[in-house]
Amino acid sequence: MSSKLIAPSMLAADFGNLQRDVEMVNNSDADWFHIDVMDGQFVPNISYGMPVISAIKKHATKPLDVHLMIEKPERFIEEFAKVGADIITVHYESTVHLHRTLRQIKDAGCKAGVVLNITTPLVVLEDILPECYMVLLMSINPGFGGQKFEEVTYKRIKNLRQMITEQDLDTRIEIDGGVTDQNIQQLVAAGADAFVAGSHVFKSDNPIDTIKTLKILANS
Ligand code: DX5
Ligand code: ZN
């Protein structure tokens, strides 16, 4: 089994010290930068867009995992690729043209993934799974960091893992929301591969150590 991945969410970084926080992630055991884009329509919050992603990319030495929480993401795929996205995930709930949007992401030179909200049945992935480098399962309601992890996620990971195995694919499962050192091992046991952690990392006294602990727990 390949190594489990840690993706600190820059939503919880200190934007006044963005370069410092990017370098902290560069120097840590983290694997990806998780970048949350919110438009105030798909989710009830606005985060940041292309200029901030460019600023992060300028200093980042690890891939950018860009999570689009925006209506009709197909309008902006090429722009996100241009500012440095390596992986782009789009919500199933945000576009009526999911298949076309995934192709668009790949044509722009990025890896493509689908995100599901907690109540969206996994069965909608059945025919699109072969197109997915990754599936991101939300373990909170998208829009804000610092929320409590929803326990239903464990069952969803197990069922999705089974679906991936049945189709003989190597699609990664990423979990986003409320991930901590208290639940990461149970998430691995359920079948997840990559873990977003925002407040747990950035609100800790020593983010480098916190990332190291998450990485060790996920891989032991
Ligand atoms: C919320 C975002 C998450 C958020 C996670 O919609 O998708 O990536 O930053 O934050 P924590 O880890 O604090 O739950
Ligand atoms: Zn996210």
C-alpha cells in the first residue's frame, strides 16, 4: 500500500504571513497544499481566488490540491491550471456537466477529482470513477474550517473503497473536514488515502510537529 498523504489546508493559514506558512508546509512532512476556493454561492462563504493561489505557488515546493467550492467550476478551470493547480477537484453538486469538466481539467494538464457532500449518495460516482484520479469525501458541510467531523464518513469511505476495488481502479480517497490525530487512524482503517487538515495543524503550537504526527499515525 502506498504512503498515506497529508494536505494542510491553507484556509487556516495566517494570510498576513502567507510566505512563512507556505515555507512551514514545504519544510514539513506534508505531501500537498490543500487550497479551498469558495464563491459565496455554492457555499455560504468566500475564501480566495487566483491571486492568492499564484502567491502560494510562487513559494510552494509541493503540489497544489485545489478544492473548488464554486458554482459551475467549468468557467474557471483553465485559469486555475494557469496559476499553478496540480490537482483540481470539483463538487458533483456544482455542475451538470461533470464528465466534461473532468476532461477539461485533464486537458489543462491537471489531475482531476470529484468531491461529494456528506448527503450525496456514492452511487453517483459509479460511472465517473474511471475518470477520477481522486474522490474527495467531505466529512463536514463545506464552507468553513474548524467544524466537527461527521461520523457517517467512516461508512462512506468503506463503501467507496469497495466500489473502487470492484472496478479494479486505483482511485485515491481524500477526506476533508475535522481530521485530527484522534481520528486519522480510523479513517485509514476504513480505506482513505489522503487527509486534509486545517485548524488541527495551523492552530497547534507546533504545526511542523503536528503534521509529522499525522503522517506517522496515518502510515503506522
Ligand atoms: C471546508 C474546507 C476544508 C477546511 C478544513 O469547506 O473544504 O478544507 O479547510 O478545515 P478543518 O481541517 O479545520 O476542518
Ligand atoms: Zn477543502
